[in-house]
Amino acid sequence: MNLLKKYFVFSSLLVFSLGIAQEQKDSETRPEKKEAVETTDSEKRDSVYIPNKVINKTVSDTVHPKDREKNYNRWSVNLNVGTNIGIRPFTDGYYATTPNYFTKPEFNHFDLNVRRMFNTKFGVMWDFGYDSFTADSGSPDFSNNMYRTSFQGVMNIHRAFNWEEFTETFGLQIHLGPGFSFLEGPGTSTFNNYDNLFSFLAGATALIKVSDRLAFNLDYTMTTNYTHHLALDGMSQVDPSLSRTGLVHSTTLGLTLYLGKKERHADWYWENLNVKDEYKDLLARVEELEIMMNDTDRDGVPDYLDAENNTIGGVAVDTKGRAVDINNNGVPDELETYINNKYGDLQTINNLATGEYSSAQMKQMINGQYVNVFFDFDDTTITTGTISAINFLIKYLNANPDAKAEVIGYADEMGDANYNLALSRKRAQRVMEMLVRSGIDPNRLKLVVKGEDNSVPKNSKLARQLVRRVAFKVD
């Protein structure tokens, strides 16, 4: 291996080592800051109850403290392989192979570059490349090589134009800068049989993010050489009286490896990313609190504290949502007092406990809509657990032959109002059919269609279960 090739190998290893060493140094000398402003769990919970402007400021101050450290990696290494097309200059009659990218690709270009980003938009790249040129059909045989190094500026177009608003997978970079190339020239004594060329490179790189550590890239670069002494084939010298410029196009596929201990590289980091995550966390916590604060039985005690979330509305409860029952007879004291005052206390409590009710009590419970037949969502099938409500009405009608009953159908607010009206009718009809089959004269029954019951919160799944029902009213 001659001195020039040794130089290229040594330079490649040196830049690669310096990049890793610098990243380690950055990690050791500038310890990561989790956040410039840390909040306790209690403070985060408290922030949910303050106005939106204060929430926004709290999140912004947490994610963007004034002295916030750059929370992204800056070093990366690109390894690429592809094809080149030598445009000029060539010796008369000599032509290089022009590859067909799909049917006959020629892998005659390789490059390695180390890149460091100053911020999320701009950085620099040190590049090393190799190109080979071989004779095409119809050309005299030749084989020649060119080596290059360049120092280029890099700009993340996708960050400059805020692509992260619609994609975090695809990126685009442009790069350009000066370079120095060596073209093999066995017939020249310039730089130990190499033609030294000053170059300018410009290109574009498309990125496809695979992970926070890896991306695929597709690059297209134009290399313009300004000081040719030899043709690209190496078989002749360039006439100094003519243009000494040359042009080579290269297209490569490669891998971009991101270095560093931070979560993301500057290519894919954007300042609002943490704000976005923070808002998601806040919204999740707010939704969780809303669920926790639901009060299904409307007794004033949130469900997450309610040990008995099916108490009768209006009945006094303790701090855990349990109906107050001092004498432990299974009947809430408030309901027990009402019945005692309304109907007397001869056998009320015992009847309630055993299920034996007076006609007055049964009528009061039916008309108070404590007796209901419940249905599943968008269904007209009578649930097994509510057949006892129908049996309760049958017992009352059998005990009171002159009494008549209204069968009242309801539906929840979900869906079309006309559809819900028809659904509530079908539910009432289904109950009436069971009553008639049980021996009740249909002339004693009246079908009443109410449609949607909007007495409960529409967005509460548990509450909607209470209004998908058929209730009764007796005279």
C-alpha cells in the first residue's frame, strides 16, 4: 500500500475516533439535566385544576428552561455504496461505464463520512470517497481510480420546513463544500503519479428513520473538479489551453449510524416534541381524573371513593357512599322514615325485608320507578336479572283486579333520535307480550313510548345503562 492510501486509511480512523471521543467527553463534562425545573407529583396534580394558560406555562417552563442543555445527540457516521457516472474529461475515444441502476448496477463508488450537527438544522461533515472508472463497450480498455476528501456544510431541510408536523420518519438534507481529490495518473509525476484536484461538492440526501440509532439514506452528489491535469481514464493529459474542469455524478445507498447517549439525534429532535409528550400525559391524567370523579348513583361521592355506587337517589350516604342504615335492617334510614310517615309502621319494615309489600307500598314503588326492566345497548331482549320487575308488576295487578298499568319504553341518547324512538317502542312491546303471556288482560295495559331519556350524562357509559329500560305506572 503506497503512502497516499495509508494517509486515507489513517485519516478515516482518526476522524471516526475523534467523533466517538468527543461524544464521550461531552457526556462526562456536561452531565445531562433531566429538567431545569422539576415538579413533584402533588404539584403536577394541582396543575390540573388551574386555568389552561397556567398549565401551558407550567409545561413550557418545564420542557424549555432558560438554561436547558441540548437534549439530542450530534454525531453520526454514514457508510454508503453506489455508482458513479464520469462526465468529463476523457481522452478522445475513451468512455467510462454508464451503469443502469436497475438491470446492471455498477458498484464503483464508496464513501464514509462523519457528521456533527451544531443544532437541529445545521452541521458539518468530513467526507472520504473512492471512485473507479472502467472502460465501457466500444472504448479501449482502461481502469482508473480517484480518491477524495471534503469538508462540507449540512442543512436539515426537513427541520427547517417543520416536516415533523406531518412525519417523523422521512427527512431531507442538502450538503455542499470544498474538497481535494487524487486521480491516479501513471503517466504523470504530479504528487507521486497522482493528479491533485481541487473540487467542489453539492448534493442531497433523503433519510428514512428506522430507529433512534439508525436510518437509511439515499444520496445524490455532483463533484466538480477544477484543476485537471489528466483525463479521468488516466491515459492522457488535459490541454492547459482548454477547460480543466471535470464532473462526476454519484448515487449511493447507505446507513446512517447515530452516536451518543441521548434519546434522539438532532436530525429527528424538535423542541415541541417533549411538550407534545407532556400534553399527552396531562390529558391522560385529566381523563383518568374525570373517570375517577364520575358519580354513577349521584349521591355526591365519586365512584373511586364510593363503596356502594348503586344507592337510591336522594338517600343520605356516609363519606364512603354507603346508604345510612343505623339499625342495620338492610333498609336506608331515610327511605325507612319516609315509608313509616307515609304508610305507618305496623309491618312495613318486616315486609320490606321479606319482600312482602302492601298494595300501597307496591304502587308507590312502581310509580316511583323503582321497578324497571333493563336492556343492553341497542337491544330489545329482556335481561334475566330484571324479570323480577315484571313479576313484581304481575303480583300487583293480580292483587288489584281493577288496576291498569302503563308500560313506558325508554332508550339512551346514543344514535339517531327517530331510531331510539322505535327502539323504545319495541322494548315496551316486548314487556307487554310477557305480561299478556303471564295472564294479564291486554285491555289493562297501555303502551307509552318516550324515546330518549336525557336525564343522565350522555358521555357516561354507566349512567346510560340506567335509562335503557321499561318502567311502569299504575292507577
